[in-house]
Amino acid sequence: MKAYVLRGINEFQKEEIDKPVPKAGEVVVEVKAAGICGSDIPRAYQTGAHVHPIVIGHEFSGKVVELGVETDSEWMGKPVGVFPLIPCRKCGPCMNKQYEMCRHYDYLGSRRDGAFAEYVAVPQECLIELPDSVSYEAAAMLEPMAVAVHAMRAMEVKREDYVAICGLGTIGLFLAMFLRSVGIEHILVIGNKGFQKDRVLSLGIPAECYCDIREEDVEMWIGQHTAGHGVDVFFECVGKSETFSQAIDLTAPGGSVMLVGNPHSDMMLEKTVYWKILRNQLTVKGTWNSSFTGEEDDDWHYVLEKLSQKKINPEQMITHKFALDELMRGFHIMRDKSEDYIKVMGVFS
């Protein structure tokens, strides 16, 4: 089969490799759509993965075309989304069904072969069946959407809260989309690119609720929108010391900060920032993944229900589509930032 194989840092290319053979309890998924995550770019060109060689890619959907032994026959031929984290199911968090905090997890696309290929082997416990109304392209974004939902639900945002989102990559925009879908009235978004503003407006957020940091002072802007109090909930989706400090500064006393952005480098906590957390009795949380238990109340089922009800439209975030043979172009666009993009998607059939 055709696959994009990472053999080492900056040793990334399309190759012909053996089609996977499913182990007990696994299925083979024919990949229909796969999104390039922002984390895939440093993985391919700067840091490498946990093992090499490896097929990367963890945001995907497809159709089950082969079953391993001890696998439920009902999965054959089903369209599916895939939770890429494979929990050990033995550690403390796993025993509490908090699989996203597993101490000894495996992971499709970073620790074992993933989805930038024609086929991928997947444990059946990681599958979620797709209704006919949900496209493969939308389902390939279940993972980043569920990450956004996990952060939102952890904050227990109230309708009347003033909420800030700093950082308008895929997760930040999905946060805005889901907050809008549950009727949050005061969403303030902070970005630095014109095309990000266009997407924010397409979600129904008023232009006056978008702050372009190239043109406006964020502190003054937040103060104007909150009568000087600060926001009740601040989602930091960048992962830099400066934006973390800014989140602490701009959150109201007794408010909450959710750290969502993957750190770009070491995070530094200045004494003055630490004091503000103490003096304002702020709650600071972090999240990096989503809940997937196979039950109706997990984050993935939440997203799938919103999709089925047509209450969200994630396809509007897809800015580029590439066939499997052309997917390297998408990697180069994201690596070189040669074009504006939000979600770069591989569409394989």
C-alpha cells in the first residue's frame, strides 16, 4: 500500500509498504479522510516520533474492510471515526475510565502506525460508528473537535459568562464553534491574522468581538468589553509564556483559565504572575486530549450528536484538500506557512 513514512527527523516521504494485518481485537480501516494536525509538522521535521520508521497521522476516518480474530463481526463494512489513543486499561486513570490520562498509552500516528496511508490497523475499542449524515471529512475532525469540547466541558461555562479564546488555530476555532452552539452569549476572540477573523465571523461572532493584536491593545480591549472586570473563563490556545501571563492578567477574580495550547518551548512562570493566581483565587486547568469511553456521555459522542443534528459545520474549517499522492504539498504548506490555512485535509477516495 501507499503510505507516508517517517524514518527520522526530516526523513519523511511516500513509500510502498506492506498493508497491515489485524491482530486479535483489531480491524483494518481503509482511510477515507485524514487531517494534518499542527503537531504532525514538528514530528516530521523537527523532533521525530517516539519510534521510527512510522506512518504518522492521527486525525482520520474510514471504512472497516478487514477483521482480526476475536473482533466483533458487526464492524465489517462500517464507516468509522477513530480515537487515536490506545489506553493500557490497567493504570489508575484507566480504571476510572479516564483513558485520556492513561499512564502507559499507545498512540496511532506517533507510537504506532497511523493514518497517512491507504490502510491502518486499529483496536476495535477505538472505533465509533458514523451515521449516514456525517461525512468522512467531518469525521476526520472528530479528534480535534473532541479536544475542544473536552476543554469546554471541563470549564462548565455558563451562558452569561464572559469567555475569551486566545489562539485561533483549529482548536481555538472549534472552541468558538462549540461555545456558540451551546448559546454562550459573550465570546471574545483574540487573533493576529485576517483569515482567522473571516472564520470567526462565519461562526456568527460579531466583528466587535474579535481583537486583532496587531492593531489593538488586548488588555484595554478586554477591559472595554467587560467593564474592567476581566473575563470569567479564558482559554489559552497558544502555548507561550506571554499568552499564559496575559490569560492570568485578563481573567476576573475568582475566574478560570484553561490551558489548551501545546507549548512551543519551556514555559516560564514569573513571580508576579504567580501572585496574581493566588491573590485573585484563580482556577488554572490544563487539557490535551478528550474522553472516549464508548458511552453516550463521552466527548466523542457529544460531538457526533452535534454533527448529526447539523448544529455545527466543521467542514468550513477545511481550507485545503489533497489526494493521497499529493498530500506532501499540504505538509509543505503548513511547514513553510506559504499559504493561509486552518485544516489541511487528505481525501483518499
